[in-house]
Amino acid sequence: MSLHLHRTPRPTALTQYTIALLLALLALLLTVGCRTPSADAAVTSSRVVVPVRAPSEEIVGQEVAVLTEAPNVPAPITRTHATKVIVNLDVVEKTMRLADSVSYNMWTFGGSVPGRFIRVREGDLVELHLKNDKTSSMPHNIDLHAVTGPGGGAKNSMTLPGGESVFTFSALNPGLYVYHCATAPIPMHMANGMYGMILVEPKTGLPKVDREFYVMQSEFYTPGKYGDKGLQPFDMDKGIDERPTYVVLNGSVGAMTGEHALQAKVGERIRLFVGDAGPNLTSSFHVIGEVFDNVYQEGGTLATQHNVQTTLIPAGGATIVEFGVEKKDDLIMVDHSIFRAMNKGAMGMIHVTGEDNPKVFAVVKGLVGGGH
């Protein structure tokens, strides 16, 4: 008996070359697919590089910015071109409510704490007029984190009581930014209420929602304990030691609770512009009874996370969160460093009305009113 062995023919040089070429092309495709540049990154010679931005070449017309007091937000920008935006911001020092039966001599941008919300469009030329009321006890200036320029504008905006400073800047980078006073001693000016936010809306705009709100966390340092009645002064030693007496949302205890709660309806989509003025603490921002569908971390314009329970906001930073409202109830906004919420004032409320949906949540058995 003879055995016939069938051997697989050895590949020719041409076949080996073809296989190698196909593998090389596959590797190249995988590499390109894994290196998707960000929307703002420039691409040069197939390499992603940091962009150097340039002001808009054409500015069409001008308008006076509509500034709003928290928790309100100016309407979204609908124009499709860059324009000159005139921002009029007044510095006013005045005694205001910090908590029930507690007052504080606050230094403000626009007469409110936090300061007025500014909304412009990427590419706009902003002309900022900073006026310091003649009754002020101190000179003041402004540092906007959205500004590319000396001190964010602070170096050229020192304004004496009764005076006015004017400077212009191009809104080069879209995003949500903090602004604050940067007059020495800077921590004192910030701790007394001198901060706010500016939104540089992307040219393409933000996704459509039904309601937008302005929320800003901050700290107050007083020699008296939490709730001590009367006019409370600033305590520098507590500030240096980072021991705030009050940690609040929108300038005072209860600014967004009870009759001052934010309002929404079942089925609506909500966007919160949330800032942390500090001057010291990082916020662990959380809404009890909701999950953030989209989180734009650190105030950027890209939704970097989805389905988030709590998001960190650094002092001097901001974030944008979006979520749909699926259940009738009260949603509680807190800094989840929870003693700050329960014992120092870092709490707000969104009152949701509308048709209830028991499929979302329903009580089967148990006491009503437990939990938070």
C-alpha cells in the first residue's frame, strides 16, 4: 500500500506581499479610527495640535447684553453671526440677607449675589463697562475666566468709587466661565460676594431644552456661628483656615427653597448652569431624585459623561448638567458633602408639577416622608 500525502502549497512571494499589504492597510485604518480629533482641535500633517484661535474677521452690528439675576438665564442666542456686545455691569456694595434674621454687607456685580449672568456667542466682540458705585468703600475690578488677555481683564479694569472702566475682548473659546473681582485682597472680595458667570455659547448653539437655570455655590465666613442673628462681618481667619460658617446656593440660605423654588413640569428638559465661586471648597453637586443625562465637565462644550449621579465642580469652575423630568415631586439640589447641605445652607429645590406617572416610581408599603 502506498500513501499519498497532500501538502499545502507554499505561498508565493507575490501572495506573501499581498497579505502583508492588506495587514498594513488594516492597521492604518484602525489607527485612523482611534485618533478622532476633537471639534476644536486643528489637524496638521495628520497630527492633532492645540489650536491658536483668531478673532472674528467680521463683526456685524452691535447690541446691549441682557443680564439676568440668578436663577434666571438670558434667552439662547439665535443670530448666526458675530456682533459687538455691550455689557454694562455695576458694582454695588449693600447689606443683604444671608439667612433668616442674619444680614451681611455684600459686594456685588449688579446688585445681586451671585452677579448677573452674561450670555454671548463664540466670536463676539464684547465691550465691558464696569462702573463702581460712588457709595462703594473700595476700588473693584473684574477677572473673567473667558477672557484671553491680561488678568482676564482685571489688570485694566481697576475702578475707583464713582468711576468707570471699559475694555474689549473677543469671545474666543466657547464654554461656561466664572468671573470675579481680583482686587487685593482677592479672597476678601470674593468671599464678600463678588462673582458670577458668563456663557460663551458655541456657534452651533446648545441642544434645545425647555428650561435653563443659573445656580452658583459659594461660602461666607463670619465670626458668629451659623444662624447668629444680626449683621455679620467677614472673618479673615476663618477664610484662611477654610472653615466657612455658611455654604449656600445663589447667595443666601433658602434662596431656592419654598416659594423661591425653581419651577418645572413633568416631561420637560432642564439645563442647569452651575458654578462654584469658592473661594475655597470643591462642590459635590447632586440633585436628589434625578440622574444627570448629560454632564459638560468643568464648563466645556462637550457632553463628556452620561447618567451621572454627582459631579465635582472645582472652586473657580463650572459645569453644565442636563436631565429630563419624569416624576412629579420636589427635586433637591445639594452639595453632597452633606453637612454643608444640612447644616450650612447648601440646598435648593426644583418644584415639579404635572401628571404623575406611577410607573416611574410608586410607594408600595412604608412610611411617607422618610429619607432626605
